[in-house]
Amino acid sequence: MNTTRPEDIPLAGSLAERLARGDVFAEACPSREVLRNVTSRWGVLILVALRGGTHRFSDLRRKINGISEKMLAQTLQTLEQDGFVLRVAHPVIPPHVEYSLTPVGQEVSQRVEDLADWIERSLPMILSARESAQAKSL
């Protein structure tokens, strides 16, 4: 497993400059898949939920209202494969599996939590813009 920390990787300019460079816009760029996994509806909610500490599968399902068992399992597996979530299975009956954030998972979860917080704070403005757009289309 690669242990290089994101802050140790030199960046070539600002985000705008890096985006203009085209890597994330390239169809085959692996960062696209990671971006999709992290910013999916369930990815964001799982990452934010795990900021509160270790959770069992059933705890996460209750906390994230509306997620199916299948989507929770798939998203946890994807986030684990990306190195953001740590899965620990305890050898007991019935099975006891716990999920927590890795150090890099802590970093990315802070960023998506900031985005989620901004959306919640800005919701009145967003809903107003949505209403205006719908009224114009009538």
C-alpha cells in the first residue's frame, strides 16, 4: 500500500491551473473514479458519518436514512478500496464488523463535510434560485 501522504505530493500550481492542465478532464484519468466515489451521495454521507468515530454496519444504515443495505455495502467497499475506510472484522458469532476512517479518509472526509456544511448553510439561497429557474421555465 502506498503510504505517501497527499500533502507530501508537490502540486503544479493552483487547482484551476491543474484542472486546465486536463488530467481530471481526461477520460482515462484515475482521479475521475476516486472523485466519483468520494462525491457520490452515499460516499459523502458515509465519510461524514464516520467522522464521528467507528461504526458498525447497522449503525451506519440507521444513521444514513434512506440508504439500502446493498448501496451501503458497495459504497463502503469502494471507499475501502480507495484507502479511505478501514474495515475490521472481529472473529465472533454473530459477525461483528466495524468501519472507521483511515488517516487519508479523515482528510477527505473533512473536505466533503465542509462542502455539505456549505450546502446546508446556503440551502435557502439555493432553493430560491431553484424556484426562480422553475418560474422562468413556466
